[in-house]
Amino acid sequence: MAINTRKVIIVTESDKGSGLLYWLSSLFAAFIILLCLAVGIVGLLLPVIPGLLFLLIAAMLAARLSPALDRRLRKYPQMRRYLDSGHGFLELNWREKIRFVFWLILKVAIDLLMLLFRGIRWLLQLAVSRSP
């Protein structure tokens, strides 16, 4: 799913690090990242909470704050698609943001189910190949 952006905002390195607004938004983003990490870890232990979804959200937010993490995550094609889909999110109106988040969550859920079924199929093939 691609987002159509109507304007392009260019932020230079000197603009990026200055200002109280940037500092507060970075602090808020760090809080959200820690919250998503905590819920994600709990979700890995409890089957009721989708832990991988929250870990993915934390990774996407952290990649926006850290260029090194962004480069590292972009080495994986699936993560590159998730990161690219989030560009232009701030320029959307609230209705489009809600729609985007809904479709992103649905896509992540489908991808996780496909990964789960692939893992089960691999385990079944491994069990069949080892049986006498």
C-alpha cells in the first residue's frame, strides 16, 4: 500500500537537532518505542497479545530516529517494504492515518500467519524426512 504525499518536507541536519519541539517529539517517540517493546515482549510470552506486531511497530519507530538502524533494517526486503510504506504518514489527515494503520496491521497479521504456516510446513517436512 503506497501513500500519496502532497508535499515534501526537507529537514537538514542543522534543523533536525535544534528546537524544543524536536527534542520533545524524540522523547515521546522513545517512550512509545519502549512501551511497544514492553508490550511486544509480554506478547511473546502470552498468546493473547500479538507480540511481533508491537515489536515491528517499535522497530519502525526506532528506524525513524536512528539512521544506522534504518540502514540495517533495510537490508531485509520485507522490512524495507514496511519502512517505505510509512513515509508520508504525518502529512495524512486523521481518516487516512486510521485507514493506513488498519491496513498495515492487517498486512503484518497476514505476513505473520504465512510465516507461521511456513514454519509448520518446514517442521512437518523435517519430521517426515527423519522417520524410518
